[in-house]
Amino acid sequence: MAAAFKQDGFLKSGFLFQADLSSLKPGAYALSLKMPDHGRLIACPVKKNIVID
């Protein structure tokens, strides 16, 4: 990400997500990131799906 945006501040950016999805029924689920920002929630769709078989 740091190289793509030419921003050294992004060198240590990223996230790790872990979840127990065992209770989900089979199907496709859309992903979205939601972040708090000064008392409101910002949603960032990632245009990816998780498929549970």
C-alpha cells in the first residue's frame, strides 16, 4: 500500500480479521468495513464476498 500511494506513513498499515463463521448458512456474504469517526460510522465496501459451502 505504501508503494501504491507513495506514502511512507502506510508502511505499517493493515489489519487482521478473524471470525467464527461456523453458524452461517451456506451462501455468499458481502463484506464491508465500518470505522468509527468522531461519533459516526464510516462504511467502506470492499467489493469482495465470502462464500460458505
